[in-house]
Amino acid sequence: MQIKKLLTVAAAAITLGLAAAPAAQADVWIHAGYRGPAMERRVVVDHRVVFDTLRFHRIRYVGNPYFVRGHYVVRSFDRFGHVTFVEVNPYTGAYVGFIRL
């Protein structure tokens, strides 16, 4: 009789353990779109840094930089006088390249 009670208690403990396991891991779930703490605190460089980068590359710019799809974009002229747009990394101020229209 003792063995029957012991087996019943063991089976109940295992069943409760299996039922409680997914509930214990529910707080670990990472929701879609979560970028983490590193992406939240990135600082965008000042416009002065963007202008210094463009001057260093001898690019004639017109107007202020504005954000497009994660990059600073500045309207400028290439060496032939055509209107182009220059991409600049907003976090480092580095020159990315031309966008020719």
C-alpha cells in the first residue's frame, strides 16, 4: 500500500513539474522588434561633423542634412555640376557615398 501511494505522489509531482515548466520560462520570451539596450542610446553626430566630412572629401553641399532610412542625406553637386545626394553615417559621421539622380 505504501508503494502505491509513493508512486501516485511521484506521478503527481512529475505532472505538476511538466505543467509548470512552460510557465516558468514565459518571462524569457523576447518580443519581435526588441533591439536591446545598445540601440536605444546611440548618439547622432552634429551637423557640423557632417559638414566637416563633406569638406574633407571636397563635396559642395547645399542645405542641411536630413534623415532618410537610417542615414544622413545631404543635397550636393558633383564635380560636373550635377545634383547628387550624399549619404553620411549618422553615428560616426563617416562618408558612405553618392546617390546619383
